[in-house]
Amino acid sequence: MSEEFISEGAFLESLKRNNTKIREDRATAIVEDAQIMYKREVEDLAIHLKRLKREQDNMLDLSPTDADSLVLATDFDAKNYVAKDLELGIKIRNMEIRLEIAKKRYAYLFGNNLKL
């Protein structure tokens, strides 16, 4: 081969890397991908939790049209209200548990806490 075609470019350097360097590069790529996806999952859980809490809080607003109106007592279905409120409470609690576990696992796996 002619000396004019062989130079110390990125391609040759990549081929010359030792096994340790190759494994380190692969490990870094895997960790970066996993960390980004884990962080995104934790953020999504936090957003979902906020929305559930907001939905439960909005159930306290019994004014159907404006701030001065109020649902008539005959139109209010207490049984459905209680069922929905409890269902949301259970979803919120489950989401809080999932978020807590996800944050702890993130900190354990990636060595830092996630600020949300």
C-alpha cells in the first residue's frame, strides 16, 4: 500500500483502539441511552401525577357554567362522585409509589438525584 493513502485519521484511530477503550465507549453509549430514557420516564410519571391531582381538585368545582352558579342538589350524584374521587385517589397513590420507586432507582443506577 502506498504511504500517501495511510494517514492518522479518525477511521484508522478507531481501528487501532484497544479492547478496553472499545468496551468503555460501548458502556458509555449504553448508559447515556438508558439514563435519558429513565429520566424521561420519571418526568412523564411526575406529569401524569400532577394531572391526576388536578383532576381530583377540579371535582371540587361544582359550578357548571360560571363562578356564581352551582349544581342543583337533585342533579348531584353523590355515589358517582365518591366512586370517582376514590378511584382517582387510588390512581394518585399508585402513581406516587411508582414515581418514588423510579426516582430511587434512577439515583441508584446513575448516581444522582433527579430534580422535578
